[in-house]
Amino acid sequence: MRARTVAGLVLVAALMGVLPGAAEAARLDGFELRGRAGSLGQLSRTVLDDGAAYVSAPRLATLLKGSWTTKGRTATLIVGTRRAQFVRDQARVVVAGRSVALESPARVGATGWLIPEEFLSKGLGLLAPGVTAVAFAGETKKSVAKTVKASITLEELRYRSYPSFTRVVVETGGALAYVVVSSREEIRVRLPRLVLAGARNEEVLDGLVKAIRLDPVGGDAVLRVVLESTVGDVKTSSLQDPFRLVLDIYRQRDAAGREPSQSAMEPLRLIVLDAGHGGHDPGATGPSGAMEKDIVLDVTKRVARLLEEGLGVKVALTRSTDVFVPLRERTNFANKQRADLFVSIHGNAHPRAVSEGVEVYFLSSEASDTDARQVAAIENGVIQLESPASRPKGDLLRSILFDLAQSEFQQESSVMAETVLDSMTTSLTLVPRGVKQAGFYVLGGAAMPAILIEIGFLTNPKEEKKLATAEYRQAVARAIYTGLAEYKRRHDQRVRTAETLPLKAERAR
Ligand SMILES: [Zn+2]
């Protein structure tokens, strides 16, 4: 691979985990396994192109007269009553209950699961006492060392639209090399050895990126980011745990050199209201059958009307009918519209029927208390109702944090949460349950101050009854409106103050 610059074409090569010269150390050709009664057979050695040496896991199991079973990312080698548990792409193995650290991870190559040869010296004795592995140089034809290219699996392709950039993330099962070629129309990234089950195509249409495509080409994959307008910088980075390639495509700065998003100090114009749940996801259900999805949609529409009439701001809804909207799409919608605020409206549930009152949340990786964590877990559970294609893989909270656009808005979000909670507890004469923090997936990708309001407990028969009446829902809507109006007043005041300051405040990036 080479790096060069041609007019109109930028080529960047990055290498991770692909090192030349792997054959140098390959003088050993295999191992002979020896038990108490003599030879158990030979095991050939496989050197991958990063230089790490492996043996075939199923072959090892056969020689040990054991079994090899795989389940998703984990695999178990059982010999007699003892077992060794491997996790794909992890360099740690649990052998007979003991954790053993290896230098290389277990992998899946073209011929199946491979385990680091180091396991033979560190783990074999624990798994099969009395069995040893003796290295030998190849005299037999069977044991010729071969270089196998390990394929890398795609875990997830995702994107987020932010006001100043669009982020594309390719999450993979192993370290990935990449080559980026940009042109006016598209950014092309070659991903060697990334194996795809099929082509992927996602429409983005955020004014910057039109679509992202991922196609298999030979044994590799090619990511194409099709552009809608001229881009500014493109930043690529390769990260670990999990392995992922992150592509940030920035909007072009305007004539004054500002990024289009640096409008933190502008009056509020657009608020996105998000009625929770919908469609096949009813949300919480009360003892008399009231459904969260219906109650919150009604309240949301009432808040929208009040905001438009009372504040003259634009309001956009993530849903205005009884439809299912995946969580990620809710904030993507707000980001694409460049909304100034994101407010998600929900109804609460608690195993104790007497729980009552209003809670307002903003996003944090650390839940403020166990109940807050519980509420986030329930609301995040909606993910299970999404189609497998749009559902985020792996640890949900981890995904939230990767895409944590919210950290820079955390302060503003907490101010908005407090203002809205104050207004609600005062005008509804409710027990204040406080502003809380938790890892709500729906708030994770919002590129603006964002809060989640739990307007009451559907699981409390008293509150369910109140929420079933239009009068109370209007009162709730008015209380939310009053809180947001107060937040806007203070925000716009700060904008006016900022405008009278000398231009010195202009930030250079
Ligand atoms: Zn909910």
C-alpha cells in the first residue's frame, strides 16, 4: 500500500494489525501432542499475516478426544470433565475455572476457529493434565506451515447526523486496515478482508451525506459515502474495544470561516417533541388498560400546540400517529432538522403501585440511583421490539456512550430538566421526585440539549385515572410548556447578552 496525493484525490493508508514479514518466525511447522501413553498425533501451525501463530481448535479437540462446540462469539473445548472457554477476538481464556491471559486472541479464519499456539504452553496442562505439546520442524507433508488470512466480520454499520458533521461507524470483529479515497461525489473506503453477508445501503439525506453503501468486492469490502454537498474536513480514526472505523464528515465552513453549527448562541427556533413508543410498542400499561403510547402522544400534541401558539417557535414531532419509530431514528430526525431542543415524553412504570409523580431525566452514563437505572432499562427495552436490522448490536449502554453527542450538551440539558421539573411540580402540585440522570438510549445521539420527561406512573391506579382525562393531560402539557417557555426566556436572554459582547468571543476551532 502506498500513500500519495494527486490533485483532487487524497489517498490515505492506515495499517492496523497487518504487518509484513510474518513468515520470518515460521520455522516451526507444528506440534506433536504427547500423552502419558505416547503420541496423540500432530497439530499443524498456522501463521496469520500479523505474525501470530495459531492451531486449529477442532483439530486440537480431536487429538485430545474431546469436543469443540461454538455458540455465537464463544466456543468451548471440553476434555473429560474439564473445559476451556474461548471468546472470539479475545485474548483471555477460562480453563478449568481459571482465567489465563494469552497474547493473541482466539480468531475465526477461513478454515474455522483458531486458538493461539501459546495456549498449548499455558492452558493445555490445565485442560488435559499429562498432555504436552512438543514443537517440531516440518518433515511430514501434512504439517507444512501455511499463511491464512483471517477474515474480519462486520458487527454493525451505523451513522449519526450532527449539525456540523455526519459520523459513519463501521464496527467489526477485528482490527481493520483501511484506505480512503475522496472525490467530490463520494468518499470511498477500502476495507481489506472485511467479510459481508451482503451489500448494505442506508439512505441518510441529511443535506451532507446522501447515502452510505457497503459492498463486498473480492475478499474485501468497500464503503462508499455518497455526498449531497461539498464537504469540509474528513476525519478517520480506528478505535478498539470494540474495533471500529469512525469517519467524521464535516460540513464546509461558511465564508466567515465558521462551521454552520456554531450557533450555540442563537435564539431557539425549532423544538423536536418525541412521543415515546407507538405502533406495536404500547409502552407501560395501567391496571385499567391505559396505554403509555396513547397518553404521551396526546400530551405531546398538546405541548406542540401550546409552544407554537405561545412562543412562536417551530415544533416538529417524531411521530404524530400511532406508529412505531426506532429509538435511533428519533434523534436522527432531530439532528437532521438541526433542532435546538429535543424533548422525549413518556409515562412511568414501577412494580410498587403507589409510586407517583413526575421525573425529568437527562443523559448520563452513570444513573443517579437504582430507580433511575431501572427506568432507563425499561425505556431502553423497546430496542427489542425493533427490527433486527436497525437494532443496535452488543451492549446497549456501550453504544449509547460511543455516540455520546450529549456530553457537550449535558450542562444545558440539566438546566432544561430542572426548569421543566420545577414548572411541573409547582403547577401540578406533585411530589417532586427530582431531576435524574440515566443512560437513555433515545437521548444518546441528540446533538442538542435533550431531556426525557416521565409524566406520571401508569402503574399507579390514581395517576392512571388522572392521565385518562383530557383536563389533566392538558394541565400536564401546560406545565411542560411553561417550563420550556421559561427555559427559552433564559436562553434568549443569554443570547442577547452574548451579542453585546465584543466579537472577541468568536472561537477559532
Ligand atoms: Zn416510555
